Amino acid sequence: MGSTNNNNNNDSVSSIVPKWIEAKLFETTLKEVESEFKDIIDFKVDAALAPGENYATVMLKAEFVIKLNDDSTKPISFMLKVGHDTEFFREMMKNHDIFAAESGMYRDIVPEMEQIFADIGVSVKFGAKSYTLPIQQPYILLENLKEKGFRNANRLDGLDMDHVKSVLQKMAQWHAASAARVATKGMYPEVYNHGFLHPKSFDLLKGIFDAASKILLQCLKEYSNSNMYYEKVRHIQNNLAEAIFKSSEHQHDDDFKVLNHGDAWVNNIMFSYEEATGKILDTYFVDYQMPRYASPAQDLIYFILSSAQYEIKLKEFDFFIAFYHRHLEENLKMLKYPKKIPSLRDIHLMLYRDGIWGYMTVTNVMAAVLCDPSENASLDNFVGDSDAGLAFKRQMYSNARYRKHMEAILPWLLNRGLLDY
């Protein structure tokens, strides 16, 4: 084997690269993706994303130069997801092993969803191909979608009409296949029934929300129209974990349910484009670590409020729901879904019943989405109450971009009765 190197001059990068990552671990995978593989000439691992672009896990880029059987060389890269080396992350993994959940999604569930469409002659792809390494450590290894022309949109700008519609079309396909799968094959493995909302996770989730409360409520008082909703927000913020768990308990056996992606925000979605026109060719979801079998309201509210452009997220909200419903109905019929297909009214009723996800999304996910890039943007600072954590939260909740969104969204939630908990 030729020279390999997984060190980086940047200390902050090398400190997040686990010591167990070695070139030889990837040999079987390299043979799988390149039949002419002969040897590894060069290897390096770098942080794939800047701080603030990903929170739950560490995303690395593993880059190789390989020698082929004819002695020519070829570059190949993969995306490698690993855990944070922190106490909070280890505690979180005890209650919901996101690596076990996500590896099962890539290995079993995503191919199964794609096959459901293939069986009726429709070609649909929902995400990247995954690979297996001969190790016990928690990880996810994926093809590098950027090599196939996929890229993320700018989270600070938000998604325009074409991008939102493209995501909702793909979401409708995913939701339809996931509902049809249960109707024909039965329930998913237990790990997907609750997602992160497992009773054992209650204290952890409550701790995250409580750590944000003081700073959020202080910043809220500065918003121009806060007198309209401040007291309701204060009440809901102090009872947010309870309200979310209560919402999850209200699911009935005969309700229409889907396997929610569970974390559908702009950075967990990638797009490919036609080079000449810029037209969107395909949309993939990434980060299947928080799936949850429940009402589709979670994915819909979470995605639209966290990721659509300011100008359209509220103005076109009802249009987006109708657009999604049209595609959901179309796909369920195509898949010969044997149960009652939900009406548009049914979907709206779900959005009201599970509307707590609106408040949760804008005070947590959207705050991270709209925060300026910062070295302080880390999982520990996002969830913790250290001095650095509180400073980061103030940065999130007081910045002008976030405030602009919140001054529009909170009255909208109020007027829909979605702050009444």
C-alpha cells in the first residue's frame, strides 16, 4: 500500500477525526465501487461541513486516490458520519441510538421504499447508497452525492417555490410508500415507532428546552409585537417537552400515519440540477437518523417553517399543504393503498392536532437554520447551558434574520390557535 495520511494541520479538524479511521478499513468498499481497484495511494479525512451546518453528528469527508489494475489512478470520496466525543452525545445515544436507526434506514427501509415504486414500474430514489465497514464503532458511510452533482441550498436564504415544491413531491412519495408498506407488510421495527420521543428521552429533551428558555424569553421581549404572544409563549416554553410527548400519545390506530423523515430541514435535503437551465432534476433526503411513524404533520410543519423562504413560508403555507396532498393522494392511488386516503381536510386537522411541532420547530430548528456561521455553533452549545452555550443561544435568538421570521410566525401561530397548550 502507498502512503496514507489522515492527519490535518488544523487541530480542530484532527481532533474530531476518530483514531480508528484508517485507510485499510475502506478496501472492501473501494472494491465494491471500483471493480478495477488495486491499491490505495493516498487517503485523507477532513471535516465535510463548517460549524453550524450540522449538529447531531460529525460529518467527515474521506478522500482517496486509488491505483487501478492498469496502474492508472482515480480519485474517490465518501461521506463518513461519526459521533461527537461528548458526554451529552453519549447520554443521547443511550436513549435513541441514531446510528442504529439510520443504518437500518439505509440498509433496509430506504431500499424497501424504492422497491415499492419499482414494483409498479416507477423509478424513485430517496437518498445516497450506504456501505459497510468491518468495525464495531458507530458510523454511517455513504456515497458522496456531490460527485453525482447534488448540492445543498443556502440555509440562510431558504428554499424558493420550485425547491419547496420539489421537496414536497418527494416527501409525498416517501410518505405514500411508507404508509403502503405498513398496510401490506405490517409495522416497522420498534425503533421507528417513537423515534426520539421515547419515554426515556423525556428528561433529556426537557433539559434542552429548559436550557434555552431564559435566553429565548429575554430576546422575545425585544421583538416588536411580543406583547401579543409573550405570555402564551412563556407558558408553552415551560411545558414544551410535556406538550410534544402529549401530542405523540394522541395517535390513534386508525389515523393515517407515515414514516416521518423526522429532521427535514434544508441542510438534510440535496438537489441535482440540469446544467444548462438550472432546473431541478432530483431531490434526495439525507440524515435518516430521527425517523418516526406518526402523522405526516410533523414533517410538513417542520420542513416548511424551518426551510422555506421568508416571503413564502406563511403566505403560501396552505398552498403547500394542498400541493403536498395532491401528490400524496396521487401516489397512494398509484400504489393501490388499501385503506382510506386522507382528504385535504384530514391533513389540515392533523396539522392543528399536532401543531406543537410548529412552535418546537421555530424555537429550535429554525433558530439554528437562520443563525450566521459561527465557530460556536456546536451540539454542546445548542443544547447546553454553559456560558458558551448561553452566548450561542443569544446569538441565535437575537439576530435580525431570525427576529424578522419570528415577528411574522408567532402571530401566525397565535391566530391559528397553535400557541394554546
